[in-house]
Amino acid sequence: MQGHLDTELTELGRSQAKQAARDLAELDPQQIVSSDLSRALDTAVSLGDAAGLPVTTDERLRETHLGDWQGMTHLEVDAIASGAREEWRADASLAPPGGESRVDVARRAMPLVQELVDRGDWGSRPVVLVAHGGTIAALTAALLDLPVDRWPVLGGLGNASWVQVTQHDSSAAQWRLDVWNAAARVAGDVL
């Protein structure tokens, strides 16, 4: 459970990032904004290289801070706090001890999306945010205005997979979920 720990991509992760970059570059993005944590930033740079675009970073896209659980395996967390991880996954308002809830994460990341929307007309070219599974799920649930008790319906994301949301009514800032967990090529990495 990595959270805010700044870990490097594995060889498999680099391979997954390059494949995702090839696929996403075909969408002709106009901008790439990434978490400043290196595992996301390296993924974003792969996309930037494939699309011929620079990458900017924003720490608001960091993964959920997992507090006392950071650096532990799922089994280690389960051994010291039986059932706590399952409760946390089932309730977006719960936070690990010393960490953030998914509601906190969305509250942190939503202003970035609003700033990007306020800056201009995206047209048909996407803006790509490169983040982490927990952040992506929280941000997607918040953009879709799902009731917090329904946020867990958005399951885990495979490494180097993506979500696509489209703003379909700019006057009301309504978003539509177009794609969830695209290109999850390694099924075993979805928790």
C-alpha cells in the first residue's frame, strides 16, 4: 500500500505505461497534468513522449495518503486491524489511521479539474490527468456527483489503465462516464 510513498515503476509498470501511452497518444491530447509522485510522473512522461507534449505536475493528483498503512502489505494491515481495510474500501468517508478518506482526496483534486475547465475550451481534444487508482476513483465519483455511499461501486483500476469522463453540459458542469478501467491488461493487479 504505497499512498504518498514515492516508489519507482517496475519493469512491468514501465512496459504497461508505454503501452498505455501508445493508446492514449492516438486520442491527440492537448495537455497532460500528472501527480508529482514518480510512478505517475514516469507514466505521464511516456505519454508526453508519445504525444509530443510537455508534462506539468500537480501534487493534488497524489494518491490517497494511507497514514499508518503506508508501506504495509494488505496482509500486514489485515493482521493488525482485521476488517479495517474492507470497511475502508466500503465507506468513502473512512480514512486509515493518520490518512485521508476518498472524500478528502476528491476535495483535494476537484479544484484542479475546475481550474482546467475554467481555463478554456477543450474542444474535442482531451486533457489527460495522470494519477493513481484511489485518486482517480475518488475524482470520478465526485465528478459524477455520486452519493458518497455509492462511491465504492467504482471498483479498482488496473495499473496503467484509464478512465474517461466527458463534460456534456458546461453550463451545469455535468459529467458523463464514458470509459472505466480501459486497457487493464494484467487482471491480477486490480484489488
